[in-house]
Amino acid sequence: MAHKITVFILFFLLSLASNSWADSNWGTLIWGHDTWYIDTKLGDINSDGTVDLKDTIFILKIITGIDTTEEINLGGDVNEDEKIGIEELIYTIQVTSTKDLDD
């Protein structure tokens, strides 16, 4: 709970400082249903703002148990089970395989 409050305060202060909605690589701070939440991209497990091969490789490291120092973005969880697994892997492969090479 404290982490959510800290993130809320950080994004709230950023929005005040920029005089607009706080927007970053982690997502957008949005007001909805009487609460603030951060809208992140599904499949963006490494929090860089895009769903790409880096997310796919990161998910493979997570699934296989390879130690990683990167922070896991559970906001990118595609099936909302609060775990990063095969569903997220398949999703990121689908997204990256359908992107234009110019993107």
C-alpha cells in the first residue's frame, strides 16, 4: 500500500510541476472511478514505454529463473494474474512480430 501511495505522490507532484498530466515511460497518471491509477502498456514488463524484443527476452529470463537486476513492471501483466509467465511471453512475441520494421 505504501508503494502505491509513494507512486501516486510522485506522479501527482510531477503533474503539478509540469502543469499537465504526469506522463513518463512507466505510464500515465489517470483519474478514474474516484481513484488515481497508472495506465501502463500491456506487455511492457521492463517499463521502457514500449513492447519490444527487450520485454520478450526479459520475460524469458524471469521464466527460466535467470537472475536479473531489472525491476519487473507488473502493470504490463496481460492476464492480470499478478505473475509474469507464458501469457506475457506469447503476447510480446505477437506484438513484436506484427510491428513494422520502421517502428
